[in-house]
Amino acid sequence: MSLSACITSVSGPVLLAEERAFLREAAPWGVILMGRSCVDKAQVQTLTREIHEALGREALIFIDQEGGRVARLKAPEWPKFPAAGVYGELYSSAPEAAEEACYLGHRLMGQELAELGIHADCAPCCDLRQLDTHDAIGDRSFGYTVDAVVSLTEAALKGLSDAGVAGVVKHMPGQGRATMDTHYDLPSVGADMETLMQDMSVFSAISDQAPMGMTCHVIFEAFDAHLPTTISETVISETIRKRIGFDGLLMTDDLGMDALGGALADRGAKARAAGCDVLLHCSGFLQDPADILNEMEEVASAAGTLDGQALQRAQTAEQAVKTPTEFDSEQGWARFNHLMSGAEARV
């Protein structure tokens, strides 16, 4: 079966007939669920099953579930998990407790996802935070030091993996110095090469532990003064693949974000030409199902066939989804709550 090199979304909590036909015909490599598609557990389980049936394969279903304000699965139907920055704050005073809490939080969160048929999470956010980091990242970062971000990223990835969920590290090569929100603007970072290499050391340290990574729509003037990472062959080949050493599947950040500009098909074609293995598109700004379907079709048409090295990386990413390890969730919750007691109040 030929697959389209994209991850697309669906318009709501029920898979529409038109979407079912699209999934069957376009055969995207994966599907991502937005908050509009997540009402309750039984509904999401039905939706993921129907997506798999439409695709004719057990494709990876993704979600953005970081904890904190980036959570598509909302309380009270699902547990509320802390933002990454909460673990980072705990790390500053009790590193070992923070690592254990971060592992348990992501192990418990991963269990919630796996039970729904969701086996890939666009998390953790590994950007090294700066004093002027835009709030679009903010407390989604584990912290201000390389040691903290690396240690907590490793704990988060292991927690997800032990629950049967593959993580996606983001946003390569690092969005911590962006002072604009890429949903609406295109940031340009003027830091020198030495500074950026220090920022990127986070991704270098965990590059062999993450099956998938996500780009950022940010210009790094020291690498490419004109193009944002997602559509820069120079940044992807020279920085992400060589300097960082990441050889996993590389997906774009959401193509629907305004930072890129231009038509969706044009954005997608440029991203693939630059070296992104897979296009990610969420239709997060739209509500009308017909408009969402139109965008899905446009992205799929621009994505092309998943083949060659991109296909090999995609297969490796799928194989990264392991059978969950044995885990007593009741004890896990008790230990997690003990470790996190009072932590959120300190942030």
C-alpha cells in the first residue's frame, strides 16, 4: 500500500463519510486528533477504531498531550497533568524527585492515551527556555538549563514508551529564543553559532532516544538567514541531521500556522523538498468540516508518496511503539501525587 507522507486531522468527534473516503483514498501515514475530536473515552475509542478501519491499517494516531495548557484531553473526563515547567521547578531543588515524577506523569498520561488507541504523542517540548522566550513556549519547556531539559526529556520519553506510546521531541533545532508566536508570526533568531550550538545540545543529547522529531517555523540567521527551519534544506540537512545527529522521522510543525505564509500546498511542497519526512497538518484554525476536508486534501496532494529513507524512518517510528511494561497505576498515582505535592504551587 502506498502511503501519503502526511499526518492529517479529522473535523470532530465522529468520523464523517467524506473523511472516511479521504482516509481510504489518500492513505495518510498518520492521523492527529485535536480537542474538537475528544469528548469522552468511549467516543475517542470508537473514533480511533473507525480511523483504523478507514485506513485499512493500524496507523499511528497522534495527539498533542503535553500537560498544562497544551492538552487535547481535558479534565474532568481525563486527568489534568502538570506543564513541563512544573517538573523543571521541582528539578531545581530536587532533581531525582523531579525525574521520577516526570517519568510517572508521562507513564500515567501514556496509559490514558494507549487505552484510547492513541500511540504517538507530540511531546515532550525540549526547547531550552530563555528569559525572553515567548509565552507560546513558556512553561511548556522543562527549564532554563541543559541538564534539566535533557534529564526530564529522557524521563518523559521513557514514561511514554513504557506505556506503549512513541514520543515526538520538539521543536528542532530549538524554539527557546523565539520572541514571537509562530501561530501568527515568523520569528527570526540572531544568536551566533556558538550560542545556538549550546541550545541544540539538548537535542543532540537525546537524538538517539527519540523515534520522531518536529521542526520549528523559526529563522536562525546563523544557519539560514532567509528561510525558516521547516522549509530550509540547509538547516534540516546541516543542522538537524548533521550537527544534532538526529536520524529519526522528522515531521513539520503544523503547516497551518501563519509563520510560513503562502498556500498550504506550497508550504507542504517546500517542506518535503527541504527534507521533512512527513507533513503535519491539524486544521486548528478551522471549524467547518468541509473546510477542514479541503485542507486535508490539499496537504495530502502536496505530500507525495512516503518512500525511500522517509519510509524507513516511518517504519522505525512505528516499531518504537512497544508493548506496555507492567505497571500498578494505583501505586503510580499515589507516588506521583506524593512527589508533586505542592510543586505546582511553587511555579
